[in-house]
Amino acid sequence: MPDAPSRPVSPHLQVYRPQLTSVLSVLHRLTGIILSLSSVGLSLWLISLALGEEAYAGFMKAVGGWGGFVFVTILIFCIYYHLFNGIRHLFWDWGLGFSLRSVYASGWAVVALAFGCSLLTATLSF
């Protein structure tokens, strides 16, 4: 029986160079998970609102400050990124934008739009 090969037989993280398309795919999945989990926070906010002024004030105190600001800013980015990348995927579903040049251009456009809209929203909101 021959000896085992001395190198990995499939792509391995040590030799794999991430590409824009793979990074954006992983980011799309992560933003979807974050948005799903944030629905718990939205539910807690609505419950505190329904329970009255004292419960709402307690909730807002708990999520206030820099931690709340950072969380909301990240959440805003997730919303915009997931939205714009979803629109990009809709164009792909229609068979548009599959050339390598347009894939990279639309990928960078999604990132730029998400950061720009997030910055604008956070600036106008806070």
C-alpha cells in the first residue's frame, strides 16, 4: 500500500487565497444570521414598549451608550449589505452580470454602497 501523500489532497485553508466572491458570500450569510438574531432584540424592544414607560426606560438604559451605538451601526450595515447583495443575486438569477469583470465590479459596488449608506444613516440618526 502506497504511503499517504505529504500534502493536502483538497484545497486547504493554509494554501487557499480568499477571493472577493467567496468573502462576499460568507459575509452575506453572516449578515443574514445577524439580522435573524437581531429580531430577538427587536422583540424585546417591542415588549418593553408594551409593558409601559418604566420597562421601556430600563430597556433603553440597558442598550444605551457606546455598546448600543456600535450594535445599531453594525445592524444598519448588515441591513444595507444584505439588501444590496440580494439585489445583486436577483440580477444573477436573471442571468445578468456573470462576466468576471462585472462580478468584481458589482461586488465592490455592493460593499461601497453598504458602507456609504450605513455611514449616512448612522450620521443622520445619531
